[in-house]
Amino acid sequence: MPAALDGVVRQVPAARAPERVVRSVCGFCSTGCSLDVHQRDRRAVNVVPTRGHPVNDGSACPKGWEALTPMVAPDRATRPLVRRGGRMVPVDWGVAFETFAERVKAVQSAHGPDSVAFLSTGQIVTEEMAFLGALAKFGMGLVHGDGNTRQCMATSVAAYKECFGFDAPPYAYDDLERSDVVVLVGSNLAIAHPILFERLQRNPHAPEVIVVDPRTTETAMAATLHLAARPKTDQVLLYGIARALIERGAVDHAFVSEHTSGFERFAAAIGRYDPARVCAETGLDDADLHRAVDAIAAGERVSFWWTMGVNQGHAATRTAQAIIALALMTGNIGRPGTGANSITGQCNAMGSRLFSNTASLFAGRDTTDPGHRQEVADVLGIDVGAIGDRPSLAYDQIVDGIEDGSIRGLWIVATNPVHSWIDRRRLGRLLDRLDVLVVQDLYADTETARRADVFLPAAGWAEKEGTFINSERRIGRVRPAHRPPGQARTDFEIFQGIAEFWGCGPMFRRWRSPAAVFDLLAELSRGRPCDITGIGGHAGIGDDGVQWPWTEADAAAAPDGPPLERRLFADGRFHTPDGRARFIHDEPSPPHDATSDDLPLILLTGRGTSAQWHTQTRTGRSPTLAALAPARLHLEMSPHDARQRGLRSGQDVTVRSRRGALTAAVFVTPTLQPGQVFLPMHDPAVNALTAPGFDPWSRQPAYKHTAVEVVAAPG
């Protein structure tokens, strides 16, 4: 079926009335699938994945097929709410904005501008993220603000910036279909990113697929080699593979010499990781280790991929950089079918990383750099004095600030940290100490929203205009296909209202629409590694999206537009001062939450099914998705550990950590190794157990290693 030239509308046959089809990008994960939203009588009635799109070509996971359901849920928030006399009462927007401004200014007046912070998200469109960051930091004078992408992608950002000089995932999804060796580390692709797993399955080269994961996940079952390394020994394993590749003569010395720095120091440091040590620490067989080395050494096009199993660890950044080192030393970067490739978490985590103005200034600039601050001020037409010169606290440091009393007010946008944050009970207690808590979300009944003093009802992905940026750097259009219920407004409109009531509205007169903001962001990107000046605004994005960078020079040289897939670093030039990629290494360190005689098991957490998403704030509203997920919380345990404890499948058990306990039904399965158990992260009770450890370089929480014990539940 031919698409319209701009992808906005096309007429299709309908049984009862003409249908209007609005093309948009799915608002769940980072894959960035294109969806055609069918409307009848201006109401969204159905979603169909877009055929011919370079990302998903007519496919969608269960969440994509059900993407409209959260928009039409009967329990959507429809009115602003303000707490009065201990109760949340509905008010109009004027009162809500006035209350917001009065309460937040009162806290700043009493305790200083640093006493209020904000926590943002990877779920709203790029233009809204930018508006929030600029409003909070330039208009309201807030110093501290971070996003929930700290929970999923901070490690990859830190690893890429140190190794490549910029947060630059180098790949295209097409590489999954072009590799002859695919190495997946800490990634259950089949469940977390089903469309990407489908693309891997379409690879015509019969690739060797190596999965590094302590669990025998759905992805590991489909692998040609599963390396079930003990939890948090990935860094040791990767150093051992690197050492063996050097001994094997499998280093691309020409690439290393011309395009990298630090290899000699790296090679010397990993010399201690001989096979005997690696196998002893990881629990792997020597034969499997050598088989992995053989495959990587023989591969012509080797791609290395990782996600939360790496990112959510106590030494996550150095582990990610060990993966990057393998790609660099073998010359597997910049060519089709290669790369050191981090798969993102949320639908717009990449937009948050580049343009949210939370932990850094727009387009990867440094808040502490006077030149960068002046560049931003010049583009936005504001006084450079409005741009603070101090970096923000990270998410965990903001939480600690609530405990020590330095943070007294918090504004939370499109995230539910009382469910998702590590050691969540502590966070819940701390939020109750705040002088003011503002929550902006689709639903007023989340664990976080129920604690709010001011609640602002927001629109969802299918109700707004803007862009998402997916894992392969593809910028896609998000178009409104559904009207927000009641008085709910887009986050963009909410930020406009706050700016006016705060008194900084004139600063944002140019921020009149998402399209206008995208043009500002393009200008802010000029000359940066993420330069998008050649796109030509929203209208230039087109049906297929555009991967960044796409400069004015690129556009002038390609009158037919950008190619569907592009990779970074094909010329061997990186964004470091000397143009060379860096080898970074460090000695492995033990996890923060060690096992003991009374807590002998390691709790792993992660995605449960492809029908579930994070805190289930949205997927929990869909009866269809609920039917595809377990009816109750279940704990996976190995047969060995179950026998030791006299447990059988289906039995209720108590899972206890150093922070609390929960009850679940045990599921005995050989997919778990002895000494390890697994809980899906979607139940709010799970993060009551997880240990508050953080990677020191990225400040990302270490969700994947908590010491627990499991016993039969009383009664």
C-alpha cells in the first residue's frame, strides 16, 4: 500500500467510515518501531506495524500491538490535583500552575535554589525533554536534575564518552543481519527487544551466536554457544578473551596502530587473565572459552552487543569498555556487521542522552566549560548568566540529598521511582520528608503519584507531537493520533504553563511548538558529533527517520536523502582530541552486596516477558498483555537449590535480603545455575530487596546482584 509523501496521512478502505492513518513511533522500548495508527471519526481505533519500515518492516512485539490501550484506559488522569488537608482535590490548570510556582519558590526561598531538583525520563519526546531541562535550569534556576535513563543507559554513555570521545553508538540494526559472529553480553534480546531478535534470526550467514549470561534465557537457548559465567564476572571473562586473542595473533595491528591509543598498557594489564584464572572465576569450561575465542578470531564481521546485564552492575562501565576493547583490537568497528553496540532501554533514552539538558548541556556539551555555556546562550538568545556552571548531582546523589536535607523539593516527570528505584522502600520513606513533591504523569495512582502534593495529568506518546531517537541513532516522528482525556495536556503544554506562571515565559517565546524546538536543537547540534542541521526540521525526517549525524554538508552531497542505514567511524576517526579510540581498563572489584552463610544465593532481576514493561504503569492497563504475563510474582530457582530447601514448583516461598522480604511462588527450572535465583523486575516488591550499589563511573544502580535466602513461606 503506497504511503503518502510526508507519512502523515493516507486514505485506506474502511467498512463503515473513511479511515485516517497517522504514522508514529512506538512509545515503549528503544527499538523505535513504526506504527500506523488507524483513526475513525478522529478517534484512534487500531494500531498496525508499518510495512516496509527499515526498523520493523511490519512486525511488532505484544506491547506494540497493544500500544493504544494505555491511552484509552478508563483510569487515566484527567484533572490536575492539589493536596489539601491530606487529600488530593481536583483543581483547574491555573490553580495547579500557581500552586506549583508558589510551593517550589517557597522552598527555594527558604533553603536556596539547590534545594529543589527534578527527575526526568526517557519516555517523552525529545522536544519536551529539551524544554524541561531549559525551563528547570535556565528559567527556574535549578542546579540538580537527572533522568531515569540513569537506571538503564548511564553506563553506556560513560563508556562511549571515555573510549570514543562522545556518546556515540556506532551501529545500524542491519548489522545483526550482516555479522558472521554475534556476541551478546547480558542481553536477553528475545524478550527485551523481540524485533531485534527477529532481525538476528533473519541473518543469512548462519552466524555463530555467543551469549554471555548466567541464566539460560530464551536468547541463550537460541545461541550456538552459551557462556553461563557467574554473575558479575563478565569483566574477567572479557579480559581473558582479549588475552587469548592476543596470543592467537588475532589482533588487527594496523587498525590498532593507526586509530587507537593505550593498547600496549591494556595488553600488559590483561596478561594476568590466563585461561585457568578465567575459568576458576567465571565457572566456565576451558573448552567453551576457547571455542568463543576461536569464533571471534575467525570472524570477518564480528559484532558485540550489550544491554542491562552489563549496564546495571557495580563495575559496569569498565565491563562495557572491555567489550569495546574487543571490537577495537580486532578492527571490528565502522564496517557492516561489526561494532561495539549498546542497545538502549527506553523509547527515547537516546534523546535524553543528547538533548535533555539534565546531567550535561545540549548536544553533549559540558556545563563546566565556559565556551560551551556561551554557545548555548548564543543559540537560544539568553543571558549566559542564566546557565549554571556546576554539574548536576546524579540520581542516587539527589536521593541522598533528600536524606541529608539538602534537597527539599522534587519534580518527577513521567517516571515511577517508588517502584523502579533500587532499595525502593528507602526512597518511599525519603519522599515523605519533602516539603513539596510534584508528579507529572498519565496516571494518578502510581506508587509515586500517590505521594504527590501536586499532580499534573499528562498526555501519552500517541497524543503528542515530536521525535524519538532509537538505539541505532534514528530520529523518528511522533504524531498525535489520539486526544488526551479530560483536561490532560501534553508535557510540552505543561512546561509552557509553568514558564508563564513562574515568570520566565519571555525566555521561551521561541519555544512555541515542538517543531520550533527541534529547529533550535538542530542549531545547538551544529558542529557537534550529533549534528542534525541537514535534516531540515520535522518535515525533513520523512517516513523512515534519519540517523544522526546528518549535517548540512551531508544533505548537500546527497540530493536523494540519507541512506537507510549508516555506521559511525568508517573512516577510523573518533571524537577524542587526537582522533583515536581509547583502550580503558581497570582491575575487577567485588559486588557491593556479597553473599554470606545466612544469605547464600545471588538474586538476579530483569525483564519477565515481552508483554511486560518496567513498572507496568502502562502495560498493566491492558488485559491482553496481562494474559501474556504470569498471574503472580514467581521466583525462578535451580533444581539443586530447590532440593536443598525441600521446595517444589508452585509452592509459596519467602525471599529475604538485607533490606526486606517478599512472598512469591517458586518455579523450579534448570535455566538457573545453583546459587542463583531470578525475579522479574515488574512487581513493586522486587526492588524492596535490591541492594543500593552503584557503578562509580556512571552512577548507575547495580540491580543484578543481591544476596538473598529463600525458604518456604509460613503456612
